[in-house]
Amino acid sequence: MFKPLVNFLFQLREGFIFAMEAIMINKLRTFLSLFGITIGIFSIISVFTVLDALENTIRANMNSLGSNMVYVQRFPWGPEDGDNEYKWWKYLNRPQPKSQEYEQLKELVNTGEQFAYFAPYNRTVKYGSEYYNNTNILGVTYSYGSMRNTEIANGRYFTEFETQNGAKVAVIGSTIAESLFGNTDPVGKRITIDGKKATVIGVVAKEGDNIFGNTMDEAIMLPLKFAYTMIDERNTEPAIMIKAREGVTSDDLGEEVEVIMRQIRRLSPTTENNFSVNRLSLVEDQAAAIFSSINLSGGLISIFAIIVGGFGIANIMFVSVRERMTQIGIQKALGAKSYVILMLFLYESIFLSVIGGILGLIFIYIGTLIINNATDFIVTLTLPNILIGISISAIIGAISGYLPARQAAKMEPVKAIFKT
């Protein structure tokens, strides 16, 4: 009962050993075969790896905006519904969100849990003889820090009393702290912003670069009332930040906020919005479409490299079949089945292709280490991409080796032995 299975496994084992011996004997041929497939796998998986890293970075940056948040602003984050282009000239004429509207939204929005108002502007900050140009100053209400999940590395955040009374205090970013104070503890020191003194009460933990520019490393937070002693509200680009209640989606919150903002601004049913209700879900939909297109384009371009490697293996395997015609004839004369000969050459082509693919993955891994050590851009060779690389290698090896293997399997013993 088990004899046919035992014979089959034995013949496969013998074929595997024979293929490995052929690979070891023909080192130059093996190298040429490996080289083509290595370049191919390196090309296609490196594209996927870099794109994955880029997508992860962008998504992490988007998550810093808050998946359950909406932002009432003058400018939208992208073209609005029905628009094919970003009509900045139209948005520029819109009125800015006001602190009074923030107070009204706090009273009227039922699906919101927390509310904050912030107004950014740029100023030079000084401490003694040190200064930091073009600093991003944020005048904020009390809840801004908790809604943004701001982590304080040293000192503390504002109290609600300090915020309401416009206390002359500041929470500074890590880069600002390093530039102005070096190794000195900044907490308790007084900095000068636009001619006004502010006491540093806290330092925000380092956040790193952010493609949306909302990192706190090079920013300073001030209580809103204190910030407005330096600049008029009309000369900033303020925003109202609203966090959804538990179980409420940002889309549902956004719809309610839009309705109430229209009521606050007394817009008629036929008048279009003169404000934007921005939320992460809108950006994610646009990003998903972009990532899909990039992945498809990158895959189609890189696949040509793997096809070239496949042709290289096929050519080498045809040469291998011609060189081993005598051995094939002897094996068939001794009773070797055609499928054994077929499997023998498929083993060789698949093994070559997979080894080449593994080498390509090793080169990619080395590349990720170099990039991660030299830059802030984090690139990771993930398990799915490793499996994709090995799978593609095996498939290409099987496809490339099939015709040469089939040619060898169909040979007649006598003709093969005498190469006729």
C-alpha cells in the first residue's frame, strides 16, 4: 500500500540530491542565475518596503491629528466635495473661526466631548543672548494639551486658572529648549516673546518630524488670553478642535458641527459653507487611493526586473538540459519516470530562484539598516514582504524551469544517450 509512496519520495530525494550536485558543480552558471533573480527580487521588494514605510509614516502622522477629532477651520485639508482643484482663492475670503464661535459650539454640540481653540502665529523667542527665529507660537485654551495627548517631559502643563486668566507662562518644545537653554533646566526661566516676558513651566517630550507640521518640538504653547495680548485674532489662522464622545464617529460629529456652524453664521439653505469641517476620515480616503495607485505602479514597474531574472534562469536551465542529455538518457534507460526527470530540473530552477530571492532580501535588509541609522525615516523589512519575495522567487523559478524540465522529461533514452 505504501510502496508507491515510498518509491515516489525516494525518487524525489534522489532528484533533489542530483539537482544540488549540479548546482554545486556549475558554480558560474549558478552565480549567473542567482544574480538575475537577486536583482529582480531586490527591485520589487525594495519598492514595496519603501512604499510600506512611507505609508506607515504618513498614517502615523495623520493619526497625530486624532481619528475621533474634527477641526473647524477656514481652509479645508483638500479639495472640497464637487471640486477637482484646491480653490485657495475662494477659501482665503472666508471669515476665520472666532473664539466666540468656539464658546457657542461648546454649548450647542451634543456629540462633542471636549473642545479646544488654538491660534498659531510666528515670532522670535529670546533668552539672554540666545534666540530662536520664526518660532511657532500657539495660543491655546486649557483642553488643547489633553486633546492633543501632549506629553510633558519636564515641568507641567497650564492649570485651568492660568489659562482663563491669561497667565504669563509658557510650555516649550524640546528643540526650543535645547537651542535656548542647552543643558540648563528651562523650567522657571523667563523667555521673551515679542517684547513680553513669559515663565517656562514645562517642556514637551520630543515628538520628531511630522509631515503635517504639527509637531511641538519647535513650538511654544501660551494661554490664549496671554497670546492675544501680542497679536490680534484676525492676524492668525485659528481653529476649533472638537473630540467626539464615546461611540460617536468623527463623520457623525462633523455633520452636527456643520449644521450648527451654519446656524451660528446664519447661512441660508442655498448659501454654501464659508468654513471647513476637517476630519481624518476625509484625508484617509484620499490617501488610500493614492497609496493603491503608487503600489500598483511600483509593482508593475518592478515586475519587469523579476521577469528578466526569470528569462535568465530559463536560459541557464536549457543549457543545463543540453549538457546533461547523456545522464538523462541513462536515468530513463534505468527506469526513471518522466515526472522524476521533470521534478529534478524543477527542483534546480526553483532552488536557484529562491536562493537568489533570499540574497535579494538580505541586501534589502542591509539597506534598511543603513537608512535607519543615517536618517529619521524608519524602513522595516516586514514578514509579509519577506514571504512575498520568497513566493515570487519560487513561482518564477517554477515557471522559468518548466519548459526546460518538460523538454528533459520527454527525451527518449537512446536519443538522449547518443545526443541525436
